[in-house]
Amino acid sequence: MKNYIITAAIASLAVAAIGGGFFAYLNQTNAVFMVRYDITDDRPQAIDTTEVPQHIASVSSVWSQTQVMFSTFSNFRENKVTTVTIPAQFPLLANPNQRTKQLKAAYQKITDTLNNIVAGNTGRPQSVIYEPMANDLNKLASLNAKIKEAIFYTDGQENINTFSMYRDADVAEVIYHPDRAKAFFEKQVPLGSLKGITVYIIYNAPTPFLESRFLLMANLWAEIFRAHGATVIIGPNLTTN
């Protein structure tokens, strides 16, 4: 009887250790990605939709719980969110072959979801960009995850009633009075601490003029996000920047 009790106690400790290890592992590897694609351009942005799952695979653990949330930039401040979730698996209890198949299916779903967004209707009367970005970053900041990234595909041409990159006066404000322009955007959505968040602002500009306009706004917003602790990367895609 005494041996049975000792054996049972050891077994209970082992189960507790494995369970505790799983939750500790989950907290250490949890990853969240927010992906927004701009549907306000007259023509779809030329992007390689397979770069998103490739990037996710390169920065997150194969065993981690990974959430990828997709939405769009449009003339609305908030749009439908589609979420793809890859559940965590504890390496000591997992089947590597099954995990490989699960990841392959999940990455394909991520690619398909982005393809569907890119194939949607383009061209909108307005272009609300900063506010959705800021809301996404505040939401990421509130989440408990080791890896937190935002991937924004946009030309950066904010076009709302109170500010438009299609008005010369507003463009001049960004160029000659960037502090006033930053204050304008920060007033729309105040940001908390963004420490630990990586932000990608991506646009593969078809002309030098559009690239200059994109960089003007992307760099302005990058200064805002960096001032709150975020790491910001600007470029034509996720792999070359």
C-alpha cells in the first residue's frame, strides 16, 4: 500500500510537471499577427501572398499557438476580421509528422485568406489608414504573447475629411510641419506602450512618385510608433526591406 501511494504521488507529480511545462511553454511561445491589406487603390497592390505564412514560419515556433487576424483598410474605420488559429502543441507529447501536416494546412489557409482579400473589389471614396493601424497596435499591446507583429499592406495615402494626401496643403503640413502632422494623427487614437511589437509597413510602389508619397507617410507614422516603443520596418515586401 505504501509503495502504491509513493508511485501514485510520483505519477501525480509527473503529470503536474508536464501540465505545468505545457502552460509555461504556451506562455513563452504564443504568437499573434495582425495583417491588413489596403483595398482603397484603383488596382490591387502586387504582393506575394505566400510571404506571410513564410514569414510567420520563420519567426514563430512550430509548436506555438499562433493567431493570424486579417482585415482591410477601406473607407470604414473597422472592417470584418478573419482569424486563422494554429493551436499549440507540447513537443514532448506531440507527433512531429502530424504537426507538419497541421502547419501545412494552416499556412495554406493563411495564403488562401489573403488571396481572397486581394481579389476583392478595390477603389473606395475614402482611405482610412492611421486609425485602424493604431487600434490594431493598441490591441496587440493588450495581448499576452511573446511574438506580436502587425503587417500593413498600404500605399499610405490617408484620405479622410480632415486630412487628405490628395490636398496640397496637407502634404505640405507633413513635409514642413511633421510635428503638427504627428500630433494630428496621435489625437485620433492615443497609443499606449508598443514595446515588444514589430510593425511592417509594406508597399511595392509602381512609380517613383507613389513611392515618395508612401515613404512620406510611412516614415511619419513610423516615428509615432517608434516613440511608443515599437520596432518599425518599411519596405516593398516582408523579405526585402
